[in-house]
Amino acid sequence: MAAFTVRVPASAANLGPGFDCFGLALDLCNDIVVDGTAKGSVSWEGEGEADLPTDGTDLISRTIRDVGESLGLDVPGFALHGRNRIPLERGLGSSSSAAVAGVVAASMLLDLGWERDPLTVFAAAARIEGHPDNAAPAVFGGFTLAMPGGAVHRLDPHPALAPVVIVPPSTLSTTEARAALPGEVPFADAVFNVAHAALAVEALTRDPSKLSGALADRLHQEARIALVPDLDDVVAELGAAGIPWCVSGAGPSLLAFEMGGGPSVDADLLGVPEGSWSILRPGIRLAGFEASPDGAIS
């Protein structure tokens, strides 16, 4: 196949009490351009361009090969160029984005037709990357519930939601963030999260005014915040300003929601040096991945 392009959005998972279930697609996307008539080159621009491997061991290339091997098919040679906008190791689903992009690229190289079958793309990406709560919004867009057993429910987020991504200068691997979590939690904490997760669905889809109370969590956020320098101070400033927030995925990024008429998130409000933390306003992406066989996505 000649050149084609795949675009996949960032995702914020967990969303407070929705641990390993909730996901929200953000309009911050990575693009890959794959040329099936060229052979063996991998290149990058944007986020991670100096750090990502160019020898075919990157997650996208490995996913393409994994799909072929799982079907007993030989993947034809290809050249891959990535345009990355999603920060790496910041809790914004960069790995799931790569897995989804790789599955779709494999489908197009092998003429499988999976790019027209989102459920198949989701199942393959979740199996390969291991995080269904991130893969679901990357595939389906909007607000998603990734259920045990592989089912996904997509809901329309409330149009008034105004997400702000607060990205610290430090990184945090998912492995390290997961290792910090307790093996067991008190029964009362589990009930607390169930109740708040139910309220969070209402807040994210029907009544954003309930967000401040809905995003509370007792399973994972406290342990992850403790791993990141100065993050507890930033969380305290958001709370004092009445701005709803949660840890994005495994962290270290935070996802906040600016409320109409309320304060804006900026370096002064957070108490951090100007330019040391990134503050992004990507908006919510209602669609998941896109694939264009002509090599261009506007």
C-alpha cells in the first residue's frame, strides 16, 4: 500500500474514582505516516524525537509486527514517520496511542479492514499494551467505560467541560506508579469510590457543577501524588481555588476542569515558576482514531 496516515488522540484515564475504567479522549493527537512502498526507516518529530528508537523497536513498529504474527501473516516492509504531540510518560496515554496506531497501521498494511471495525482495534490494542482504560477513548473518543471482560461503553461528555492538562517537568513511568499502590484497600474506601464514580458519570455527562465532589478518590491518587515533587502543593492550590481536578492516568500530569465564571488555571494560581510546568487546553475529542489511505489528515 502507498502512504497512509493514522491519527490517534491522547487520553486521560481513571478520572478520580474511575480507577482502571474511566477514560476521556483529549484533542491532542499523534500522527503516523506509513509508506508501504519504502523500506525499513523510522523517524520522529515533536515529543520524544531525540529519545524514541529508530531501529524498529518502538511500540508502533512492534505492534505492527505483533498483529502480523498473531495472524500468521508476513508484514510487508514499510517506512514510518511519527509526528508526536502527546508528552511521553506523563499519564496522557502515549503508549496506548502508539498501540492503537500500530494496530490500525498493521490492518492497512495487511488489508485486514480493521480500521472500519473499532471493537477489533480496541481488543488488539488493549491486549498488546495492557491498558483498556486508555485504549478505549483512543479508539472510540469521548468519555468511555472500559469494563472487565473487554466490553466498552461510550458516553457523550457534557459540552461545557473545559479540561486543562497540567504537566509537571518530571516523568513517571506507569510501572513505578502502579507499584506504589496498596495490594488491598479497606472496604469503606471501595464503597467510597463506587459512590463517587457513579456521581462522576453524572457530572461528566449531564451536570459539570457536580465535578468538585465527584472526582474524589481513595484508591490511587494519594499514593501517586506522593511520588511527584511539588505535586501535593499544586493540588492544594487547585482545591483552594475550587477547581475540580484528578490525576491523569498514572500521573504525573493532572487533569483539571475550569468552570464558567471561576478562576483560570495558570502558573500564578498553581504557585509554580512560569514555564516550568506546561498548561495545556486541548479540548475533548469526540472521535477516536482516524485513518486516511491517501496519506493526509487535515
